[in-house]
Amino acid sequence: LNILHRGLLEQGIDSLVLGRPNSPLRERLKDWSDRFRSFRPRFEVDMMAAIGLVRLIRREEPEIVHAHTSRSHAIARLAQLVDPEIRLVVSRRVNYPIRRNGFSRLKYRFGVSRYIAVCEAVKKTLVAGGVAAEKISVVYSCAANAGHVGAPAPRGDSLVVGFAGRLE
């Protein structure tokens, strides 16, 4: 998210990040961006957080809201109950099946302009969960390579395993 935010700002596109006030993301942004607002929904169906989001959206007037987590997706969908004009894009990085309860059906099948899946497998999971395939774009995750140290080449029967996960 830090890389996306910086890239948008460098291209002259206004970007505002919402996140937990004491998060590592906030710490990374505070040295170079004043476009961060504290946002702390208590749980996935936090209507007060959704109303707060609607107020912020009306004040900031973004063209789109981009949800990067399941909780932010849920809160943004709730905000659309108050303001149906909110244009929502949702990124999905996990390959867990979509739950079959009523809230999940509403969350995934309606109100989202576009889904961004990090790979074809995640796209297939979204489609299996009821999301129309034409609403899903696959955009592979990447990381900036500034300061990256390359892994050594495997030797003989060595197994090289790499993993990049969520940084809280």
C-alpha cells in the first residue's frame, strides 16, 4: 500500500490512505506523506465506522474507494447503504472460498465496480463465490526492489523457498 500510495502521488494522482493510527504503515508514511487518516473499525459490520467513512468520503470527494482488506471491503459496502454513489474497487489477495452466508453474498455480488485478484487462482475463487468474471482483473503483486538483495542461486539439490506476506 505504501508503494501504491507513493506511485499515485508521484503521478499527480491524489491518494488518501486510511489505517490504524499506530500501525507500521502509518509509521512508514509519516516521514513523507500527510495523506493519512486514522480509521479503526472495531469489527467487520461496524456501522459507526461506515458512517464515519461516508463523512470522510463526502469531505474528501474521492473518485473511487479502494478496499485492500476484507474488513475494509465490508465497511465500504456498509457505507454504500448510506451513499450508493460510492465507487468501490476491492483487492483480494487470499484464495479462501467466499463464505456462503447472506452478508458475504451481498458483500461480493453487489456494489463493487471492480475486483483486483493477485493471481488467476484468486480470480477462480471469486468466480466460484458468485462474482462475475468480467468484473475481475488479475494484477500480480509486486514489491519495489530498492535495496533488494538477490537470493543466491540454488546449488545441487537445494530447495530455495521465498515468501512475502502481509506486513502489519
